[in-house]
Amino acid sequence: VIPKNIQLILASASPRRSELLRQMGEIFKIIPANCNETLQLNLTIAENATLLAKKKAEFVAAKIDEAALIIGADTLVSVDGNILGQPQNREQSAQMLSQLSGKSHEVTTGVCIIGKEPKYFQNFCVTTKVVFNTLTREEIEAYIDTKEPMDKAGSYAIQGKAAVFVKEIHGDYYNVVGLPLSRLYEELKRYNEFWKTKNNK
Amino acid sequence: VIPKNIQLILASASPRRSELLRQMGEIFKIIPANCNETLQLNLTIAENATLLAKKKAEFVAAKIDEAALIIGADTLVSVDGNILGQPQNREQSAQMLSQLSGKSHEVTTGVCIIGKEPKYFQNFCVTTKVVFNTLTREEIEAYIDTKEPMDKAGSYAIQGKAAVFVKEIHGDYYNVVGLPLSRLYEELKRYNEFWKTKNNK
């Protein structure tokens, strides 16, 4: 989608995000952002996700000199207004899965796109509602045994064995995996239009 | 999920369905059903999907002697009440994608589970609503160039490059890929309970 002479950079170490961007057919370089991911209590969940995405994109943009477009993203899982992070141990994992059991929660991904030469800035945020089946104690324990929950926000991977726990979703599926592909594609097209206008001048 | 001494059989040649069943962690054998897939005009879309799934499961069940559980499935894509099949050429593919552009359509998967020794029968049907972005002529042509639409009902693969066309879905994502994983898992658990009751007698 983006111009051939613009280097696309994904400011994320997440293998899921790389895979999604590859699925879109984009060619890109990965430069993980190593920045402070502290949440701001005075901001909403959507604002926090967007701010973290911006921090990541800015962190990488500051290190780059070439004509590039940098994508930063951050995904937050929340239930009843409380953000669930990545579980640190079995107990936290079991507690998060119990919180998700039998009801709906929200997955919010903030995305920030920063262009260098020409300068460009865009950020946005997409939320998907996810409805879980009621999970038994045995199902939660068996799922933790697979080790899948360990590096996942909210302690599950919809693209993995937790697929069977998800009764339905409302919104973009790929947003739950880690990148809102449909909206990102629209924004990359918009950047492309911007770039063309800039270069015809 | 199902008892160890029951052979699980997928009555489908679809590589997507095999992959989904594998994602659930199930071990199974594939025996494609080779039966008449004609649609019945006097039946609804949901009834047709369920009937085709039943035909496929019955076709394979008739060939099996062992203690087995056979899963048949059929996925129908429909827009404004009209079923879209698999495109036979570029023109059909372009026409289907134009029909899906900028609005919502339905993906319905019928599933039939047939058990042999002990006898078991269950069928059900799951529908997911899929909302497409507006596609340009260029996007449609570029997508057809990828060859992805060719063996797909409705001329797209949500798990492939058409991901960016899908604004949102309402329901089970995996149902759009070809198997309603969450409901299937519930039904396999139900079969397991049935089998236990049967074998404790």
C-alpha cells in the first residue's frame, strides 16, 4: 500500500504483530521500542493505549534518519473497566481467566503512525468486544498447562487454544490478536494519498 | 475432549477445517465426503447448511465400522438472502466481491456429529455477520490477482489477505474460516458426557 521508497518499520517485538503485518502483504523492518509502559491513572483505557502506541512510535522515530513510516501499537485487555496485564504466574493467570469467564470484555489497540521525510502523524484506537463462555476450574487449569497464557495480555490468545472459549466477538478479530488490520490498511492508504500529494508538488 | 478410544474423523477435504480442528488440540483422521452438494430451494440457508453437513457426516459414517465420531460441516456465504458459491473465474469473483463491498453479509456453517458405537447424532448451525469496507475496482482486481478467492465460498478468505477488507464481524470468527470452534467444543464436551454415562452403565 505505501510508496516503494518509504521504509515501513514496526516498532514492536511482538511476533503476532509481525505476522499480521506480513498477512497484509507489507514488507517491513522490525525495531522494537524499549520505552516506559506505565499506565496513566487519569486517562481512559483508549487514551492509555493510544499514548503507549505514540510513545513506541516516537521512540523508534527518534532513532531513524531515513525516509520511513513507523507503526507503534499497544493492546490493552480490560474487564469491568480494569486493565488486565500479562500474568506473572499461574495464580495471576487463573485469576484473570476467572474474571473473563462467562461474560464480555474489551480489547483496545492504540496505533500510532509516524512518517519521517515527509513528516506525518496519525493515531487512532480500535476496540473489540469479546464474549467468553463460562470456564470450569479444570478448563482454566488445563489451559494454563499449555503455557499459552504466559506472555499474553489478559492471559489468553484468541488465535490459539483459547479460540474455543470465545463465544463471539463484536468488531475486528485481528485487533484482538494485536493489530486492527482493516483500520490500519485504511490509514496506510490515507498516508499513501498524502505522500502522492506531497510529491506531485 | 473426546474419549481416547473413540476415533475422531473429519468428513472434509478442506485444509482450513483440518487446521482449525488441530488448533483445538484434537487428534483426528480425514475422510473427505464425496456427496451431492445441491442446494434445496424450499429450505432456508441455515437448513441447507445443516442438511449438507448431515449428508457429509452420513456419507463417511456409512463407510466406517470402528468406534468413531464423525464431523461433517458445510459453510455457506450469503448476501441479501442469496448464496454465493465458489467463483469459477475472474468475472464471477469480481462480481461476488462487488456484492460484498460496503455492506454486511452472513456466513453460516452447518455441523453434524455422528457417533458409531455408541450411536450418537447431533446437528447445529452457527451464523456470523461480516461487515465489509467499500472496495475499489483496483482493490478487487488486485485481490483476484493473488488467486486467494478461487476456492473460497463468497470469493474471499478472512484469514488471508481479505482480512483488511473486513471492518468488523459479529459472532464466531472461526465460523467464517470454516468451523464454529466454540460451539463445536461445547458439543464435543456434551458427547463426552454422553459417552461416560453410556459406559458407566
